Amino acid sequence: MSAIDETVREVSVTAQDLPLACPRPGAPLWARHPRVFLDVLKTGTAVCPYCGTTYRFTGEKPKGHH
């Protein structure tokens, strides 16, 4: 994940961003909610149940993950 833009509610993530948790590091205080871990490897996308941000996995999946 590069620069954080809280107006964007769809984020592309790669293997380097795993394990994936929302809210993202550096999010402003007003955008914070309880931390939740999201599994983007199973279907390629995950939606945060708190803020509705959609995370899409791009790139090659890491080796050794189910």
C-alpha cells in the first residue's frame, strides 16, 4: 500500500501487505475503528465490516498459504 487516501474506499494490496488489517497504518483518528484482520487470499477481495473499504489482492500469491 502506498500513500493513504481516506477518500478512496478500494485498495489494491500485494503479498507484502499481508497479514492485512483495517484500519490501515497511518489512518487519521476520525477514520479509526477496531482493528480487524481480513483474508484477501481466499477470494481475491475482502470488505471491512466496519468502514466498507474493499481490498483487492493483486500480484502473485505467497507460497505456502492455503
